Amino acid sequence: MASLAEGNLAPISASQWNVERAAHLLRRAGFGGTPAEIAELAALSPAEAVDRMIHGRADGPVLPDFEDSGFWEPCLADFPPSRPATTDQAAETGEVMGVRTKPSGPRPLQPATNRFFYWRRASMLETRRVAFWWLDRMLRSGHPLEEKMTLFWHGHFATSEEKVRDYRKMKLQIDTLRAGGLGSFRDLLTAVAKDPAMLVFLDATYNVAGAPNENFGREVMELFTLGVGNYTEHDIREAARAFTGWGNDDLEFRFDETKHDAGDKTFFGKTGAFDGDDILSIILEQDQTATYIATKIYRFFVRETISPDFARELGALFRDGDYRIAPFLATLFASEDFYCDASVATHIMSPTELMVSTYRKLGLDAMPGVPDPYTVGKTLGQILLYPPTVAGWSEGRAWITPGLLFERGNFARDVVFPDMISFVDPNHEPGDIVRRTNDNINAGMEITAATLEEGAAPSATAGIQESFNTRFGNLMGWQEAMRKLKPIPRAAAQFDLTKTLAAEGARTTEEAVDLLAARLLCVPLTAPSRAALIEMLTSELGTSDLAEAEGYTEYGLRLVAHAIMCTPQYQLA
């Protein structure tokens, strides 16, 4: 078969389509799949297979929406920016977030302190549940490209619950990214610019006429549309003026005309009384915007290396298609360039891709709660809904170090051999301060003494008249949040390699190793590795005949699966 041309956007022919290329499409436009799912895609024509990925399966499962724990109350809408701001407001007004100060007795500001820590803990825990729900969608969806595109935009329009501090806004943003992720970039850019989480994250509240805040004006060009160096500081200042008055009323976009600078602005050589929508329109007129976005999409789905000329070609394709994302992706996914040697098995999976891909390859139909996805993401460097900066996550080789490769192997071990004995739900972990405070109070200590720094002398409590106690508030907030928190299902991954390989016709240890390698890897095992795995399985079972080992094959098969999943090759898609 003739090799495919790098940089050629012409579609591959039916004669060039095969199982390996169907698997590549499923890995890149989705999260991979089982041999049966790959074979089903390979049975279609190339155009039909791409269309299936772009539009999803008509018979895909109905996915439930997120089930809220019920933490939210309308009085929390004006959540103060910090604990000091909370107690200051309570002291000045006698009330904050729906709770009043105590009319008498000790610690009059304690209810406000408890309230602050309740919402911070509740939002954090619920955000983890939102992330788990989203991972489950990635695993189960009949339209995996929709979820993968949402993941891409989450890293592009990066906001974090750490600053937003409201799981509802984070969930709403993910829904916005999903709804527009395959539509028009024009529409998506406007929707995200008016998204409450983004408005909070980039300080829209502080962007007012006479004192513009440049955060959003800068990031919308530097990170979201044009890229570094393709604008001037003057453009940033004028854009900031145009975005004045943009804000949110809880979960709704709000434009406050009294805070808007209605004067003339000069932006990219044009002058007028521009508002934020005008600025976005002018940005979209720039050729660099199409090139920047098209190139970033290409690097996420195809490969990192791209020449300047090819980047401009991609930008022209995206711009001439009026920034429509799905047709642009369809061209990429059908092209010779997408399936050429330079594009295949060169993508290092992110931690999220690694988790979802692993479970899809194993044929799971629900996200397991053991190992805990939040803990895995934290260890491997990608916590959904908590990108490290507004620039999102680094990609490619940044995901892999010797230490991280070791931890990826630990994830594989926890999937294949889940430790259900010592597993503790991390959502039920209160932290050292809360635990120590609780233990001290249960031991009969007075609140102030119970919350002293560890090792402090008891006499340090003498004469203290507290307005509030932060550590006690932390305990009270945690307890209230835990009373309402709905649990994440904590089952281990449900799969049976013995039954799976038997159904695929494996009769010997050699066939079992080959089938497992084909299922789990996108590149063949080396001959020495293959031989070592066959020898390991044969030694463990005491025979090369799987029928002779009937009843005790599962452990050996899982040993082989774990060994394969620990290889550097397993990190590739």
C-alpha cells in the first residue's frame, strides 16, 4: 500500500482504509475503543467513519444530567471573596450569606465563619462530582468527539474552581463548551466571553469605565484568539475599555451600561464607540486568529510539528469555512496527513485521555470510583475543572517524566488490581486541621483550646475573647457539607479478561498476549517484549494451554495487562 503524504489534506481513498486507520481515528477523534468497536468503524467507508465521529452514533446511550447534591441556596449568590471579607461584612452589617451574627454569647461572628467554610468545602466537593460525571460521559458517550472537543476547549478557555468558587458556574461553562464545541468558533467565543465562570475568573467585576481592568482584554487576544505578539499594548487597553460593564448576575450575563465606557476606541486600526462584541468581531477579522485556532486544534488532534506554511493553509481553510469547527475537523480526519506515518502513535495522552482510554479499551460501561479519578488526576498532573493557569495545561512531552511514567504504571496497577481493602474515599477526608479540632472537642476540650496550633501551651487560651474561631468554622463547614454530599459510586473497574479473550478465540498464552497487546497498544510489541510476556504468562499458569488453566487464568492475564500498560508505548495514541 502506498504511503500517505504528510501535509496533504486530500481525503484518503477507500482502498487506503483499514482496521489500523479506523483505530487511529477512534483514538484521536475519541478515546479509543474495543476491537469490536474498531471493526465496526472499519466496516464503514472512510467518509462514513468520519461522519460517525463528527455526528455521533444515532443509537448512543442517553446520558443523565448531573445530579446536584443540593448545596446551593440563593443567599450564597454574593459570596464574599475571602474569610476576612466575610467576617468584616458580618461585623459591619450584622448579616452575611443569609446568616446573622449572634445577638449575644461567645463568638458572635461564628455563624458567618461557619457559612464561609461550608460553601468553600461544598463547592470543592461538588466540583469533584461534576468532574466525575463528566468523565463518565467521556467513557459512555456514543459521541466521544463531542466530549473530547469539550476537553480541548476546557484547556483553551481555561478557568478554575479555585478562583470561581462555584461548582454551578463551572458546570455551566462545561455545558457551554459542549454545546458550542463543534459549532461556530464565532458563536463559541462570544458565549465564553459572556460566560459567568469566565467573567468571574478574569475579574470582569473590576472592569469599569475610568478604571478598566485589562485581564480579559489581554487574555482574549494572547490565549484565546491571536497568540502572543500579535497585538499591541494599546490594543489591550482599548479592548479593556470596550469590555467595561460586562459582568454576571449569578448564572446570567449582565451588561451594566452605567459602568461602560461609551467613548471612541481605536483597535487594530479601526475607530468607533466599540463595545465588547465589536472587539470580538474585529479580532475574528484577523487572519492570525484563524491560523492560531486552526493550528491549536490541529496540534491537539493530529501532531505537534507543523510548518509555518501548513499552519497558514490550515488557517485559510478554517477562515474560508467561516470558523465552523465540525467541517474543519472532518477535513482533518479524512486527510492523508491525518493517517500518515508522522501522525500515527505520536500523541502522548493527557491523564484524562489515559484514564478514559484505558476504560474504553477494557470495555467498561461506567466510570469506576476506584481508583479515585480526582486523586489520579492530581498525581498525574491534570485535575479537571482546576487548570493550573488561564493558559490551561501544557501538552505533549510535558505529560511525561520518569516519575510520572512510574505513577502512570501505578494507575494501571490500581485499575487491574484495585486495592479495596485500604481504599478511603478522598471526598470524606477532612484534612488534619478539621480532624484534630474534631478529636479535641470530642475529648472534652473547650473550643479555643481545641483549635490551638499543635504544641501550643494551654495557658495561651487564658483571657481570649474570640469574635470567631477559624478552625472551628472549618470543622462546622465541613460537617454541614458532608451531611448533604451525595456519594460518588466507589466500585472497582468491572471487566473479565478471561471471558473477553475466550470470546475472541484465545486458546494459548501466545494468542492471549497478542490479543491483549492489540487491544491496549497502538504500536506492536517488540519481539523480546512479546516473548517475555508469553513466558511470564505461561510460567504463571503452569501451561501454555488456556483450557488446561481454566478457572485460574484471570490473575495471570491481569499481570500481562498491567505489564503492557506500564510501557512507554501505552502512553501513546
